Amino acid sequence: MTGLREHFAETAASAKHYDVTEVVLRRTRRRRQLTRAAAAAAAIVVATSAAAVLTRSPALAPAVTEIDATGTATPGRLGWLPQTFGLPGMGDLPVLPALPADRGVGEGALVYRRGGKEALLTSDGTSYSVPGDVRGLSPDGRWLAYGAGGELVFRCLLDTRTRRAADSDVAGWSADGTRAVLAPRMPGGLPTPVAAVLDPADGTNQTLPIPDPEWWGPRGLSPSGELLLTPRHEFPSTSAGPPAPLSTTAQPDVSTTGLPEAASTTEPVATPGKLPGVPDDLGYAVGFVEPVTHKSRSVAILSARIGFGEQSYWSPERLAVTWMPDRLLFQALTTLDSAQSLPADVFEIDPATGGALRRWRLPPVTTLSDPFRKLITALPDGILLGVNDGAEPWLSKALEVLDPVTGARRTVLTMPPGAEFVLTRGGARPY
Amino acid sequence: MNGFDGFREFVQAHTGAWSRLAYVLAGSHAGAEDLVQTALLKTARVWHRVRRYEQPEAYVRRAMYHAAVSQWRRRGEWPVADVPDRAAPDDPIDGIPRRMAIDAALAQLTPRQRAVLVLRFYEDRSVAEAADILGVTVGTVKSQTAYALERLRVVAPHLVELTIEEAGR
């Protein structure tokens, strides 16, 4: 008889000796050097800027604008989002009306889950059960995407139109919200080698290749129509560890050159299908695929250049990446003393250079009991954040809108007890 | 003084135990190495503080668990669900398929469910200790344990006596 204890013990006995000491030390030293170099560079910029002011010279490149968003949220309202919504009793769950096939229901506002079932909340506060698993709600609230019968179904909420596509996840939306970026579901959960860009209104679509799909996944479209990619994994160090399979374009050896002058690798890569990334101890990267030529490029967002400390980092994991309107928004993670990682400040990134333009300092998270905020998307109303109550399993209990100019936050929705937030306009579901 | 004084010795003293834990958690050598490296990178960044802890090795183990179950990790980032790459040499004739079946069943669990089982049945941690390490409530550990064992029963009905036996302990 082999019990779990015995099985785990046998498994443990088969482990190798994973000696990563030197890799860890090398990467940590390099990160520390870069952090210090960034601090020194910032000091030089400040000193030079002061001198420039004194001599009435043109100002140097602007530094990151920090915006304090740590104040108490005040009540607020969005025109398309009910401030809260009523729920029928649990016993009444089966009577939640189904999404009608013969008429429109009005723009969608929110998707929530209750009793294991997903429901759509429209802007007028009506709830409908959804005939499948919801995979996206367009930024304008017109299109609801859900999976049903082995297909992806787009349902126009203003009328009765539907558009069907191969079974796919909705990886993101175009900046104007009219097109969806689809990641076809692959057998065995394999990474998708292509992304499809679909206009659900007229059915026009385009399939774009993903260079190195093992390492990159689709996330949306840029305002100019390029396919936006984000890493699926942390890229290994270029100096140690597993070989970086993407780096046919040489990465700058920042450990020897100090702070790199240029963070962007904007030249088309030499070998089609290969797109370099950035080791996670140095930063993050986004990729782009040009829709006509299919040429790809990547832009490095180096932690040291945007003032990350040792406990902050980007993550390739599923955090929101969005546009406002032509800048990228990212959310950093911070490592707590407990070794847990939680979302932290939001950054606005110039997609051409990888440099940070603005940083919104959100209320600090120092323990697992502190509520934290997850970046959902940027809408014309502001930056949309999901807020939990600091309790496991850390579901969003409220939505806040952050004013990008003042940093003021407004609570625009409070989830009623018993309802779990799934997604809202412009939000995409992890895939 | 380079800020890493004692780090190398600290790691060398514990790598064996961490490697075994990582392999049980990840189910593959690549995933296990990734876990160890992730945990040690976190530790090295704050080594100046962790070195003063009463049990600095506990920080690394905790970091490993959090890396394993992190809700921010995307599906498939490391191969919990990979086909285990463990060989099964010299087993009794009926032991090989049985162990493979258990490996396959464990690979069907979520990372958190697997972590809970590892804490309870590999490390023999109490429910309270497991909850503290994972940063969740005692109730969550209990429910995740129950879910995990139930799921093992579903995906591997022939292991029913195994899971009943473990649940009863």
C-alpha cells in the first residue's frame, strides 16, 4: 500500500540537488548594482536640472511624475455602472432571467458570480444569467463574450446579433474597444502560436503570428493596430540558468556597462519568430507584432530606469496592461516580509522607450491583511481599480476610479454580499 | 562585507531539504529548480534582514510555497500539471502503475491544493502551521485539503482507499 506520505517521500528521494547559489548571487548583485546606478543617475539628473534652471537652459528629459493616490476614497459614480445592485435570495437563483435572444438588454456593466453561476449586470441594474462562461466585456459595454458549445460567442447587448468564433480566450481589446484579441484554446493547454483580431460587428478578422509563443502571449492591440504581447514566463538571466531561447538579438550586458542608454530594441529582429525578452531581475518587456509585415519588436522596461527598489518588480503574470490613451499602464508587485507578493503602484510607460512617465502611489500594502488594489483597465472615466477587503481569497469587493491627474480615488461600486466580482468593461479574464 | 555574508553557507546547508520540498511541490525537475531559484532570489534581496531571523530557512520555505501557489502566477508557468519526469525504477510490478497514477492524479490538482497536501502529508504540518505558512485561514486549509482529497478520488477512483486512509489520519 502506497499512501500519500509514502508517495511524497519517494518523490522527494528522486529530487536532484538544485544548486542555484551562484546564479542567485550573480543576479542579486546585478540588480543591486542597477538599483544603485539608477539612484546615482537620478541624482545627476536632479543636479543637472538645477544647473539648467540656473543657466536658463532648456530642461532635460522629464523625470517620472509621482502622483499621490494614497488618500481616502470618496463616494463616486460612473454613468454606466450602478453603485451597487440588489440580489434575489439564494432560493430565487433559478429565476434570474436568461439573456434574451429576441431583444437587446442595453449596455453591460459588470459580470459577477453567485452560487457558482455567472450573471451579467447591465447599466440599468438588471441581472441576467449568461449561457456559458464569460470571457470578456468590451470597453464600451456593447459586446459580451462567452464560451458555449465549444465556441466563443460574441453577443451584442444592444440588439440580438451574435458572432461565433473558434473556442478562444479573449486576451484583450483594441484601444478603442471595437476589436477583440483572441487567443485560441490549444489542446493540452499548449501556448497558442497565433492570435486572431476580430471585429465582432462585421466579422472581419486577421490572424497574426506570435513569435516564440512558448514565451509570449497576446494581450491586446496598440492604438496603431500592432498586436501587443506580454511574456508568459519570467525570462531567465542571460548570464546563467537555462538558455534564453528568444534572444537572437543580443541583449545589452548591463552588468558591465551600467545603466543602458537605450532600453528599446526597436529594430526588427533578425530571425523571424524570435523575440528577445528581459530577465526578470532586470525588468519586464512588451512585444509588438506589426499587422501587415508581421515583423516583431520588443521594448524593455528596465526596473532600474524607473526607480524600482529591491522589493518591487514586474511580473509576467496576469496583471492588467492597458492603454491611456497611447501609453501603457502596468502595475508593479511588491514583496512583503512574509515573502508573499501583492500588487503595488501603477506606472504609465512610454511604449516607445520603455521609460516611466507617471507613477501613482497607491495606499501601501505591508501585510496580507491590508486591502490591495488591482489595476483592471483605463477608461475615459479614469483608471479602474478593483479593491478587496484584505481577506483571503482576496476577491474584489469594490471598484474605484483613480483620477490620473489628481490621484483622487472614488468608490464607484460596492459588491453586495454573496456576489463575487468577475470582470467589468474592458477587463479580460485570465487565460 | 558585500551584503551577502553567510548566504552561500546558509544555502549550502539547506539546499538538499529545499530541493526535495521543491520537487514534491512542482513534480518536475525544471519546476523544482525554478521554485528554489525564485525563493532564493527573494531571500537574497533581503538577506540583510532575513539573516537575523531566528529561523531564516523558514523564510525560504515560505517563499517557496508562495511562489508555488501564487495567485498571480499564470496557468502553466511552471509545470505542476506536467507529466512527472520521475522514473520509477525497481518497483514491485504493481507499484509502477500505481505511483504513476498518483503522480498523474496529483498533477490534476491546483497548485494550492497540492501545496496543502504537501504541507500536511509531506512536511507533517498541523493545520494551523499550514495556514500560517500559506497565509490563509485554518478553514481554508481544511477545505482545500478536503477538496484535494475529493478531487483525487474523482480523477483516480482506484485510489479511493488511499485518500480515505489519508483523510482519516
